[in-house]
Amino acid sequence: MNPFPPPHSPDATRPEPVTALARRVSRRGLLIGVASAAAASTTGIAVLYAARQTSRSTLAARTSIDRPPAVTTPSTNAATTSTTTTATTTPTTTPTTTATTATTTSPGPIVAGTDRVLVVLQLGGGNDALDTVVPLVGAYHDARPHLALADESLVRLPFGTDYGLHPALAPLGALLTAGQIGIVAGVGFDQPDRSHFKALDMWWSAAPGETFRTGWLGRWLDATTSNDDAVLRSVGLGGSVPALRADTAQSIGVTEVEQFSVSSSATDAALVTAWSMLSPEHAAALEATYTFAGFPTVGAGTPGDEPGSGPTGTGDVTTRLRTAAQLIAAEPRTRVVHVTVGGFDTHAAEAATHQRLLADVAQGIAEFQSAIEASGNAGRTLLVTTSEFGRRVVENGSGGTDHGKAGVQFVIGQGLTSAAFTGAMDLSDLADGDLRPVIDPRSIYASALDWLEGGSASGVTDAVLGGPFERLPFFF
Amino acid sequence: MTVLLDSTDVVPRLYRRIGLGLRGGELDTIAERSPSDAVSALLDTSIGDDPWAGTDYTVLPGPAGGQRRRLGLLAISAWIDALVDSEQPVDDWLAWFWHGRFVSALTEVKNPQFMVDQIRVLRARGRGSFGELTRAVTIDAAMLLYLDGNDSTAQAPNENYSRELLELFTIGHGAYTEDDVAAGAAALSGWRIDRSTGDPQLRTRRHDSTPRRYLQAEGVHDVNTVVTAIEHNPELAITIAARLAAEIVGPQLDPAVIVRAAAAFTAANLNVDVLLRSLVDEVLAGADGGQVVSGPLLWYVAARRATGAKPEMRDVFPQLRAAGQVPWLAPNVSGWPSGAAWNNAATLVARFALAELIADSTPADSVALTAGDRDQLARALGITTAWSDTTAAALDRLDRPRERLVLALVSPEFVNC
């Protein structure tokens, strides 16, 4: 029994892996001169490897090495949108005819940075909703004599609500003011489960009550896949990512960016080539390492560190979202990035731990938005948070909170047209001592997938989620 | 039970699955024995020397991050080396298996000595009564810290351990109610450890001794009655048998195998050794649940046993971490993933780096480096399945022994067993 099902379907295959890899690489201008894909099947990687080794040594920082050649003719895909000229066009200007964009991908030149990107940030362990978005009512203080945050310490929301944010979320102030944050309160499935792993199964599969088979993002990848897709079309940063599990689509999972390389000083190209021949997954992993190899080093912890703290005090959210921003800038064909962090299972001594975790969330998101703005990708990127449940309203004897039901999530991006607060956390209407779920997580997913597909309600979304779910009021 | 298979196939597989892997050339030794003798040699052992003898890994509470990290890594290294060197590999494998079930993590426990002491419990009791193992783990210092039993009081019980005890450690999700979780938390409240020694004490004023209904049992009020109720739950034997069977018989096994093993386990008052031998007998009789994918740690251990290599731990740790499996640092309370989850890009890449470290520290006279052709290389590594065409073609591209060894170690034929 495995509570974390594998991110990759074991029997999924990629046709003619090395050949396909060589073909893709060739198309990207790195294997010019290789006339036949068949001939390139093994030598191609060696050539690519040599080229990369040379390139890497001259790279002081991220350069255009991984970018495709300049685009002169838009692909069929891009031609259906009106956003090919700028990567920062907001969705409000996107005509509704783009809804089918993602399903009509066809071979052709790769267009840099027009397809939209969804970043899902999973706050593993069950983030305490009540100490994240705090209701300004007395019942909150009554339930949490030790944990309750003082009303005057809270970050005020720019829209009229009876809630305030944990003070550690202050770095999100500018995004709030700019109308780029939507708050979704009271999120949970109708039949919530206080088990981490059952709850995670529901969140990952978006199919409560069924045995886990595929993830919601995996099904979207399958529904919109084509033979021409990039190895890094979907990426999991920070661990096992069942949300990405698909019938056919492959995702790349990366834990430690610094270690994600097959080019130690002792490695020779022939060995790397032979290694990449072992399976389609090996070939894909090799190609993926070349993109990540160009990223500037970001802080990462070592075994034994406090959870969520690297050597410089940088937390996992910040570290992994930095990588996500680099990836989005480097690989225009990446569509889905799933970032997993843990530590939110605050059964004891919650005040200090939660403060540190939320500070990391706020720093990470604020830095991420700045980075994708700087790289011209903010207009095409949406970030949503997930967490398997909120926590019990009443604190326990350890200065913490036990597993609860509904939680709170954030939707963040320039594409929000009416950033606001939706849902509720009503302390006068509890379910077994927990916040009552009032918004189905699939409403967040539906809105996110609509966005990803171009901005309007889509049949693909409903098929992936197994039915129509009410969309959040943050998008037109 | 009748032994149907010859010792060149199924016995080496058992040595790999529950015996931490064959040493270089050991395959030939096994082949000279009858299967029953070879299996007896594997199973009829008693626990070996303490991996941490003579060293104190205590880090007292306080801002001692550097020392905690240093001593923690030393203690983890000592355990990995003990797995590599083990002459009683089944006992040590079982301790590793239980570490992945009764999870605690250094990140929360902080004091490496408490993790050492917990693994000592798993080594000492892992092959005996499951009930006694569970009783010992429940009031183990590392566990009381990791799942907050140390802070659970009658006035405000902490449900963390009570829930995972049922969901992850024993009977499994669906076999209990939220009321059971709450009743268990009350009955287990009141335990405190001495922060310097780890000794657990029941503080009666913090303990809720009210008799409660728990898993269909009445009058449950303390550790003993909680575990007794769990022992009597019919789901327990099936759940534990299924977990062990997935490792020994393979992940896609006939449910009838689990039912038979669970019956033997129950009849033996939940004696783990009986369950283990029952499953081994099933394998010898032909039960086949398909290949087991070695997670990074057991794969690394098997590779070192086969080659005689001993890479520098400072090089190994970052790669084990990137691969996703460092002892005492499980990603969460459910332990590590299994099976195809280890086929992700990060793990593939990290295995490659680890294989290079192993090859670079393999003694020059190791049969893993002196093997003449790929069949000899396979035997040197204890691989009994034939190389696939894909792996053979990849191996044939390489001339140097070091490169061929690296590739063989990361091949599906060695990773899967």
C-alpha cells in the first residue's frame, strides 16, 4: 500500500525514445548536420552532450542556449491566439476563441513563451487556514487561547472582508494591492477525510471516492498532449507528484537542482549516451538535465536541516519557486509546474513553525512574481495553492492543531480580473469542530485549467474534472 | 512446503529482497548449496553487533544545528555501513523495513541519539511479537517526539500518534472511526520523556485513564489496552502481511498468498518471524508477485555489498538526498514511496551519480571490475536474469570496466529484483 502513488506510469512508453530526443534536439538547432533521425539515435546524444559541455563552461548565467531559434512564422497553435506578440498580454485581451488552443498543438516552429503556465504550490501537511486568513470574530480567540493572532497584528485586506492575513504574509501586500491575489476560503471536498493520505488522494486525483489512478494535472496533460511535446512540458519540483500521474504523458520530477546532472568530471560522453539508452525515462531525464544545468545555484539544505530551511535560511517554497521561475523563463514549452513542500502538519508548537512557513510562502511567491515579471512571463503564468485540509478550530494541548476539514487557498497572477475573497470560514457553523467545506477544490482546478487553456470555460476542463464545477469569480 | 525452483533463480532473489544483496561471487557459493540450505543460512541468524556501539550521539536541546547535523550524519552513516557489512542481513533488513513503517524523522526528533535508540528497538524486536514491537515503539522517545505524544495531555489530547498508529502503522484506513482516534489519543496521553536520557514516564496527572470504547473493545485506557485492542482487530494481520508480502513476494501478488500468510501470523500470536518464513516459503513454492523495485537506499547497499566499494559519505549523502531516500529523513510519516515512483528523473540521475561513486571506490581486484564479459559481470553482481537486449546493447558500447560497472549498477536488471 503506497500512500504516495508514483508520478509516472510504469508502463507508459515514449516511442523511439532516443530517436525522438534527437529529433527534438535537432529541431532546436543543436544537432544541425544530423541528416537522419535514425542515425542520430545514439550519436545524437553524444553530440548534444559534447555541445552542452562546451556551452556550459562558458555560461556565467542563464543564456539563450536552451531557447529555440528566433521565430519567424507563428505556429498553427499560436495563430489561434492574439497574444503572440507579447508574453505579458493579460487574459482580458484574449479572445474566447482561444479555448481550444491547447488541444490543437501541431508540429512546427516552437513559439517562445506564449502558451500559458500553471504553477501549483502544494503546502503539504494541512495548512492551518484559520491562522492564515484570520476571521475577525471573538469565537476565533475563544477557540485558540494560545494560538490566536491579535487582530491588530493582521495584514489588512484591500477588499472589504471580515478577515485579515497572518502578519508573516505581509510581503504579499503589493500583490494584494495590485489585485493579483484571490483568496478562496472554506475549500474542501463534500466528504472530507482527516487522513493526510486519503485527503491528498482526493486533491491529487480530483476524483473523491475512487481508487487513485491518475492525477488531475496528468489527465489534462493526456487530454492536450501531442507527439511534439517537450520533455519539460510538465515538471514536479520537490518530490513525488501524483497529481501529475497520467496514462501516457510523462513528467519530470526534480528534487535537488544542484544534483540534477550527469556530468561529473569523471563522466565520459560514451557512458552518458549508453545510460540514456536504458529507457525512455532515462533519455528524457538526460534532456531535462541540460535545461536545469544552466540555472544559477539556489540555496538548498542538507540532510538534518530543520524542515524548510536551507543554509541561508531560505525555505523550500522560496527555493523551489526560484527554480520554477527559471524554468518558465528557460523552457517556453513548459505548461505545468507542480511544487511540493511540506511541514504544515503543525500538531505542536504551531505558532513559531507556522510563522516561519508562511514567511517562506510569502517570500517565495513575492520573489516568484517579481522574477516572472522580469523575464516577461508574468502575463502567462498563474499560481494556485493546494493543501490537503485545514486544521481543527480548537487548539490542542501541544500548542498546535490537529487535522481538520476545510482550508484556505490562494490564486495568484496578473490574469485575475477581479481579485477578491470568495467563500467563507464561518465559526458559527462548524462541521464536527472543523471549518465546513463550502467550495469544492475542483472549482479552483476548473478555473485554473480554463485559464491554462486560454481563458474561457472549456470542455477539456470539464472532461478532466469529470463534470462542470462552478468557476471562481476571479476570472471573466 | 515443497521446493519447486532451483537455487540459481529464486534463492538469489530472496537474498536480494530480504538479505540486502549478494556479495561479489556469493552467487556461486549459493549455487553449490541446496535451496533449503541456502535459505536456512539466510534466515537462521540472530541479531549482530550494535552499529553505534561506543559512541554517544546525544545532542541536547538548544541551538546546536551544526553539531546536530554532524552527529546525525555520522549515526546515519554508521547504520548504512552496518547494513553493507551485515552478516545477519535479514535482521538488519527487517529493521530497515520497520523504519519505513514506524517512521520517525531526525528533523523533528532533533537528537540523533533518540533515532539510534529507536532503530535499536526495531533491530531488537523487529522479528518477534508485533504487539511487543508496537508497545515499545509507542513510548519510544523518538516516536513520542515525532508524533507529539510527548505533549499530549488529558486536558487537550494530541491526535497525531493515535491516528497514524491506526492508519499507517497497524490496521489501515477504513478500519477505524474518528471516535477511535479520539479515544486512542486520550488513552495514550500523559507520556513524557526525559530530554537528556529519552526515558519515557507516564505522568498520571497528564494521563486520561477513563475507560473508553476503542476498536470494539471496552475499557481501553492505556498503552497496553490500546495495543491489545489493535492485536485483536482482524484487519491487523492482513495489513501487515500485505506490506511484508509486497517486499518479499512482489507487489502484484495473489491475494491468497496474503490470506495464508496472515493466517499463519495470527496463529503464531503475531510473531513476525513466522510471517516472514511463511512468505519465504510461498516464494520457494512459486509465488511470484513480479519484480520489486529497489529504492535508492537498499539499491545502494546492494551495490556496495556486490562491489566491495566504500565511497565517501560526504559525497554520497547529497546524492541519496537527491535520489529521495536518506534514512531517518523520510518525506513524511508514511515513509518512502515504492515501486515505479523510483523511476522519476531525479532518482534516475542520482542513481547514476551514486553508481559512479561506487565504481570509483570499487577495489581493482573486485570481480565487479575484473569480469570479462557481460555474463560474468552479471554473476559478479548477483544478477540471475538475462540482460535485456536494450541493456546488452548499451553495455556493448562501453569498453572500460569502470563504465561497464556503472551502467550495470543502474540497469533495470540490477535495480529491480
